[in-house]
Amino acid sequence: MEWSDVRIFLAVARSGTLGGAARSLQTSHPTVGRRLRALEQAVGQTLFQRTADGLVLTEEGHGVLALAEQMEESALGMERRLAGREQNLKGNLRISSADWFGAYVLPPILADFSKTYPDVDVEILTGTRLFNLAQREADVAFRIVPFNAADVVQRRLFRLEYGVYVTEDSPDPTYGDGSGFRLITHDTSTGRFPDIAWLIETFPNAKPALRSNNRNVQGRMCRQGVGIAVLPRAVGDQIAGIRRLDLPMPPPARDIWMGYHRDLRRLKRLRAFISTVSDHVANAAA
């Protein structure tokens, strides 16, 4: 069995549809279907049951799933080890972060990096999804929580300060009350956000007006006068038309973490990027 066939099998098992597998593998829907049929014919087993809700692993499929994942880890481990020995400052560097971090924190870092290393092609992947470093979905990632994988080298970069914002022409809400004001909050289905909980507790009489999982959207809605927003200062301080309130107690701060797979620790373009990040963090703290 070839590794390319195993990749098809795993992608279908994880997505449950041919279309989802095709998107994850960046290939076409018909190609995935054709390769999957060829794989099942080659092994002489039906690996997936076709249902109205998608493709579900059969007993035979479940039986080889763990073996396929072991083969994947071996193949990816080889790929990471070989990539980690590349010493040329060229090639692709894939960076993962939250939307706001990619829009407000990374631009000056990437501007310096791209100017110094013009032969490195940078790809930025933003959103709430946590890209898998072991599977080379990203080479380096920035997160607001520590990494929990044993094979990830991580570093706490800086303490992220938050602020509370209103439109420039808005009066100050009463601290500990908030009557007459509305709140812009965050979608908490992906986890707990201490700053949002603090905002609700600090202005208990303010009415919720809007919820979004995007900090940039929250800031823009605040500028339109929708309500009070709590934002990373890296975001709020850069949005024209809003101002940060001077409060007796600021929202709780959080740490920003940077991580990459240990097999890539010698990858020269990654080391150059980490050095650029470190320089910016040091200059910001000075």
C-alpha cells in the first residue's frame, strides 16, 4: 500500500465526505473518489459505508485506522526531519495565528522578515482552528494558550494587555454599572475568554448587543457605536474612531505563545523568522 493511498484513506475517515477530503488534500472530488475505489479494490475490502450523512468507516476500515495513522506519523516524521535539515534561506514558511494577531501584530514583523529574506515565501493561516504542527499544517504557530503536545517547542513571547473601548464621542460608562450601554462580546463556544467574563461582570447592567468570534469585527462594531468592547490593546489602540477607557482596574491579561515542531528546530528559514520575532518583542519591551 502506497503512502498516497493512505493519505486518501485518512482524509476521508477524518472528514466523512469525499469533498471534505479533497479540500484537505487540495485535490479534486473525482480524484479522491477514484483513488478510494481503487484502494478498496486493491485490498479487497470495503473500508467505508456509504450513508446519507456521508462515509462511515466499516469494521474493516476501523481495523486498519490505527495502522494508517502510524504510517502517517512515520511519513510526516521523515518529512519534518528532512525539512529541518534544509539550510537554504528560501522556500515556504507557513504561519498560523488568530485573525487579529495576523492583522495587527504580524505585519511589521513580516515586513522586516520579507525585506531581509526575499526568497522565503510566507503563507499566513488565520482563524480559530488550531493547525496541527505534527502534520506540517503550519511550520510555526502563535496561540493564546500553551501548546499541549510533547513534540512542540514553545516559548512565551509576551504578556497581552487588554483594554475597554467605546467610540470617541461616547460618554464614559459607569464602572461597576454600565446602565444605558450595550456590550459587544465574544462567541464562547470555542473556549473561555477571561476578558469577556470580566467585561460582563464589570458592567452588569449593560445589555448584550452583539457577539462575534472575530476581534476585528468587534472593534469595527465598537467604532459604529454598537457598544462597549474589550479588545487586545494591539487591536484596539490601532482602530481609529474608538478610545480606551481609563478604568480603576484593567481587564485580565493573557500570554502569547509561539510554538513549532521540534523536528524543524534546525530549519534555517524558521530560525531566521524566530530571530525576527524575538527582535520585535525585545524592541517593544524596551
